Amino acid sequence: MLGGVSHNRGERATAIAVLAAIVTLVSFSVGDSGAAVPGARAHSLCQVPHLIGHSLAEALHRAAHAGCQIRIRDASTGALIDLATERPAGERLVSRQQPRAGSRAGLVTAWIRALCFESADPGPGLREPQVTRGPTMLVSGLFLDGGPLRRVGRCQPGTSSPGTIQVLNPTDGQLVASRTVAAGQLARIALSPGTYAVEGTFANATRNGQPITTLPRDVTLEAGTVVRQDVVENIP
């Protein structure tokens, strides 16, 4: 019996020594830059999956399926997100990853950003009028604003519609200038300093079977300024 106890104690001592050696070996790990990071946990290599453009949940699933360790950072602040204690508010998409997909690595870092909810026709996405220095000029486009909400990776301004921009004298309604624009184009109209009414007629949107013409909107141009004032029609 004493011999058996002594033998077990010897095995325990050997096991402890081996464990200590393993702990020493894994005290370095591959970080974001690929350099050894003291004190970090080592990870077995995996083939890094493509994560960019996927939701956080899908990115975690893909990493787990590939056998990859993953850590998450906020794309805006760079702060590390501990998913064990913190879940990012709202839905997030992966905007960047390191290393790239197809690489072999022990640790993958994914940067996430919030999804955007915007209308199907989001309008110009500007606070107008926008005034800059330059030749006295009105810059204007036709935009629809509204429609069902959609979920996208990043909010983007809408694309201008085809149609006609009209510049009117606000006192008597007389036409001062008119420009026809194609989809995605803006009208650039040189004008004298003063106040004008701007309206637009859409070539691709109708109401009760007739092309939509917006209500006039006043805009003031001072000498030496370029004023961006779009014509926007709100739709359900």
C-alpha cells in the first residue's frame, strides 16, 4: 500500500510539472498584428471565414463553425466588447475583420457597426439649404422621400429623380429658369442675387395619373454663393 501511494504521488508530481510547462508555452498568443502577445491565451489555428457584411450573430456562428476564436470590437470607438457581459444594442454588421478570410490564424478580430433603418426613398440626406462660396448659383435635384423602412448596412442618400426644375419669381409666379435633369443628376442654374421660388415636376412619379409637381419653395441667393436646395416630395 505504501508503495502504491508513493507511486501515485510521483505521477501527480509529473503531471503538475507537465501542466506547468504547458502553461508556460501558451503564455504567448498571436494578436491583431500577428506578433506574439505576452500573457495572452494561445489558440489553435483555423481557416478564417468571411465575416464582413454579416450580422454579429452570423459572424459568431461562422467563427464557431470554422473553429476560430473571435473577439469583437466597436467599429466607431475601437473598444473591445466582452460578449459574456455585454451585448451591443440593436443589430450590428461586421465592417472589418483581421486577418482576412482564407488566412490561417489562431484569433480573429471583427469590428461591428450598427445597422441603418431608412426609407426605401431616403431623400437627399442633407440639411438644406447648404451655402458655399462660389459663383452665384442654385444647385437642385428632384428627390422622393418616404416609402417602407428597410434595413441596410449603412445609411445612404437617395438618388435624384428625372424631371424638370423650375425657378419662379415668388411675387408673380413668372418662370425665371428651367432645367431638365436625368436620374442621378442635379440642375446647376446661374442666377442673379435675390429670392426665388423653386419647384419641380417628376418624370418618374405620378399622383392620380399625373406627374407630381411639388409646391414652390423659397430660396435666397446672395452674391458669391452657391446654394444647394433640392426639391423634395414626401411619399407614404
